[in-house]
Amino acid sequence: MSDSRRLTDWSTESGVLGDLQGQRHLYCQLAENALLVAENLRDNYLHNTAQFVHQLRLKILDAERRDIPPILEIHNCDDLTWSDVRDEVVTFIDGGVGRVQVASRAPILLRVGSYTVKAGERNIAERESFGYYPVILGDLEGGSKERDDFIDVVRVTAEILGGLSALNRTPDLDALIFHGPLIYLRGSHTGHSPFTESDIDLFLRRYGVDDSSGRMLKQDFFTTARLDIYPAMTPRSHDWITQRLFEPLAFLAFLQQRLIASARAHPHQPLIVGVVERGRERSFVESVLLPRVFRGLREKGNENWFNDLFGRHDLTTEHAVTERLGYSDTFLLGMLLRPGQLSEPWTMHKYGSLASGALRLPSEGFETAVDWSVLRPGNRNGFPEVSAGYVCVTEVSEPIRIEVFSPLGPDEIYRAAKRVYLYARLLPGYGFPVGLDIADKHARVPDWLTRAYGKMIRYQLGVSLQQGEITDVEMRRILVQAIHMTHRDWLFRPLADGVIR
């Protein structure tokens, strides 16, 4: 089918229906929504959704023809070739969690993997390298291990330290790409017990940071925390500094600001990108697209357009439309973007839930008041702003979201989109950067492995209990050996003295 014919069909209602029915991922999401929306929406849900998308497509084409501000800016990101990125060095980072049911279902280990590749290099030995960094959660003294999101806090901290390590160790690095958001919604992570200095030493040792760099990183954080961060967060700042505690979110904000500073000082000033697949975010639709739709309806005195279309009386706000109709960013943008296109970038608002609360210190049983709002963007030592956009890779996969740090400049999102699209085209059936797929497979702790060393732990426990010869050192040795059951984990092999470090 010619491009002109395809574009003509794209702008018709029948073309919209054809896309909905022909693109399995969209149709499945639509079918799922149809089962979840209110009963009085179900009969014409498919047809009415097609009507809405049809009107959006007409608005986009009309803006292009008349050269007027569009309801949605769309940028091309398919003009980068492999010859353009030849000799570029890219590091992909991802984390995996292992859960073993011994006495409980709590996760007991985390493994973060990095995959570094040089584009166009034919010598395999020089083209790619792998790194694996395990953390035994039982080794951590601080943190709130009883919370379900404890592993998320540990994993994000470990991944950022892995990114810093990659920046420091790779002088020719051109891009650093994380699997997942650069910054998660932080409000839900407030209230965790602080990490101890021993915990941070464990992180730094696992991530290959030399002693002097690790000491400098810790000292820089404590200096900043003593002067600015902790006095603004808590009336007990002196106690926190005296005990050398690392409040998890304050430390994460510090690490991300350090990541930005390191990228700026790096000889190649590499891209830093987070790539998110299969997201169900509504941030773009609610904060960018639908506000323009409602403004246009108000201009025409047609505020009840959604109510008239769906036979409702409550579809009068952006949130009501997304909540009651089940529309997400990936669904609507999947109907508006074509392969090789980037949606309009926008600033994500991730920090509204950072507010006052309380936490317990590792050595105390009572709570301390804390104000996490000082970590919001705009404050001197707060989290950095994040810009995001959606990239459509293929017609058989959902758009993927890319995130960049806003302080690194307005052009970062466009540079990132072109490279992410190029890398993802190597997996046309998946539509996700191939390097992240490799890092994910090697960082993941597979079920067969967790089952295997779960059995080994139980066996060793049984034998040791019968013989009366069980020690903490022996149990730790078993766990460390179990997580390193692949040949690539040679960095953490037993040393000559028989000690596993």
C-alpha cells in the first residue's frame, strides 16, 4: 500500500477501526477495557473509542495542512543509521530479583547486570562485556525489610550506582541506558528506615568502585546532608549525622544529581536514558493531550461531547475520561503514532506525593518526623526533573516510553529517541532495545536457579542441624555460591584463601 493511500485510510473512521482490529496489542487492551468499564459503556465502547481516535487523527492532519498549533506534536526519529553510530559505546543496565521460599516468600537476593557494547566492532572480545553485581539482602543492616517495596528501593539504589560505575570506568561511553524509569514515583517509598554506613560500603564494594572513590562519594553525601539536606528534613539531623545514616530517598536524590554531574564532566557527555515497556501510565494523556481536547471543546461550546458520545453525565474532566474509559498513554498514542515517530516531550510530575511523614531509625523503636517535600525538584538537593516521550517502534508493539534528565538539555530526548528506535528495530517483534533485552536476560535470577539453591539451602540446613554444625558463616557461603552459578560470574569466584568476597 502506498504511503498516500495509507495516510488516507489512517484519517478515516474505517481506517481507525481497521487499526484497532488489526493490531493485536491494541485490540486486546480495548477488549480488556470493555470488560472493566461500566455496563452502560460496553455496547458501543469499540465504536465510540474509534470515533474519538478518528477525531484526534483529523485534528493532527488539519494542523499539518493549515500550519497551526497541533493538538499533538509528533516528531520523526527514524533518520539515524548504524553508520552514524559506528564506534559508539553503550552500556545497558537492568536488575533481577531472586525469591526463595525457605521460611518465607521474602526476596533474599538482588542481581544487577550491565551489558556494554561497541557498535560496529567485529572483534567479539572487544565488542561486548558483561558485569554482574549481587546484593544479599540479609547483609543489609538498615532498610525496612518487612515492606513489599523494600526490594525496589535497594534495586534502584544498586542500578544508579551501577550507572555511576559505568560512567567512571568507561571513558569512551556514549550512552547509558536503564531498563525502567529513571526515577520511580517516590511518594510510596517514603518511611523506609535509613541504611547504615556498612550497607553503603556493601553497595560500593559490589559495584567495583575503588576505596578512594567510595570514601569520596560517602563524604560528599554526608557534607551535603549535614549542611543542607538533613536539617531541612528532620529536627534530629544531628543524630542522623552522628550515626552516619543514609536516608534512602535523600541518598537516591544525591546519587541522581551526581549521575548528572558525572555525565556533564564526562569526555563524551553521554546520554542517560530510561526505557519503559508495557506501561499503563496516564500522565501524558491527562496532563497534555486531554487538556487541549477539553479546551477545544469549550471554545466550541461543546463541553458535553464525551457525555453525548458515551451516554454519560460525568465525563467532564481529564481524569474522569481516563479513569472511566480506561484510556492509557500507550493505548491512545499507539493509535496516533506511526513507526519511527516520537510523541511530544513533556515534563513528568513524579513528586507530588513527597510530603511529611515518619520513619524509624535502625536502632530505635519509636518514629521520627520527616519532611520529604524538601526533595522535590526545584530545591537545592532535590530530585532532578525528568522529561519523557513515547516512541513507536512497530505496528505490532506498544509505544515505549523514554525518560531523560531535563537538566542535561532539551535536545537529549530527541537524541535518545533516535538511538532507542534504532536499537529496538533489531527486535521487530518485540519493539524494545536489544541491549536491554540482553541485560535483562543475564541479570534476571531465573526460577530454576532459585528453586535449585532453595533446595540446596534446605538440604544443607537439614544436614547441618543433624550434625550440630551450622554457623552463620557457612550459611552465607551457601547463599553467595548459589547466586554465582553462571560462568560469567567470575568476578566473585572464590579466592585463593577460600574466602568469597
